[in-house]
Amino acid sequence: DLTRAALEVAAESNQILWNHGGASDDLLERGPDHLISVLAPCSTYFWDLPRLMGNHGLSSLTLISSSRGTFAPQVARGLTRAAESRDFTLRHLTYDPSRHDPLERLDRSRDIGAEGLAVVSSYREEIELIRSLNNRPFTPRLIASVAAGIDPFGDQLGAMAEGIVGTCQWHPGSNLK
């Protein structure tokens, strides 16, 4: 990964790297003295989601996340910690995009009766999963997506994007209302 390589060079030459690309927690862990990161650590992205759901009378969430790479597992780890700290029911279903159909995981989330659904994967895969909700009998009362925080999200999903909770990637610990 380019950011990790640049961070190694910055550390070796005692320079500061301004990072506005990667949000993986391990970047901050590797080079805290040589890194200024614009984005919050990705494990904090959905830290406040269980509280938000509780404010709306919801107490259970299914998280569907990709097992590929480091980003989705780190976001999932942060959400899992947040759910545990609030005594919130979280079911985490992972999939490998090269071997599994994420829609199968979506159908499983319906079967376990969660009130909310959070998706963490690549931007394209999140868009596909959310679009597929129209063709499924399962309709969660709340949907959260990392992709919802990215500009083209609303343009690509149109009316389907209304009400989907995104994450603020620039303010760790931001309160979702």
C-alpha cells in the first residue's frame, strides 16, 4: 500500500507525512510521530451507531462486512466494541467477495430479525447491497453505510439514499443524532 510505504520513508528520514487517503488504524499505530492524518481512524466510524439506534428504540443490528483487506475488519472491530460497551445486540456476518454472494448474507440478516443493518465493504459492493434491498423481503428500520459519507452516494442511489446513516470520517467520536 502506497501510504504505508510513504510512512516508512517519512519515519526513516524523520519527516512528517500528511495523509488524506488511508484511514486504517494500523497507519496511526505504525507512525504516530510521523503522521498527520486528515481522516479519523476507521475503527471510530460507527462508534456512536448503537447509541443512535437506542435513541430510536432499536436494540439489534446486523453488520455485513467484507473479510478482504484491513479496512472493513477494522470498522467492524470498532462497531463491535461500541456495541459491547452499550449492551447492544450485534450480529456480525462476514463474506469474502471473491467467494461469497453478499446477498446471501443479507438474506441471513433477515432470518435473524435484526432491526438495523450496517454494511462495510468496498464502495461499489455497499451500493450493490443497498440497491438489492428493494428485491428482498427484509426491510431494516435503519441502514448504515460507510459509503453514505461519500459524495456520489446520493446521486447513485437517488431516493433510496434517503435516511441511510453515513459516518463522518473526519471527526473521531462524532455524535450521531
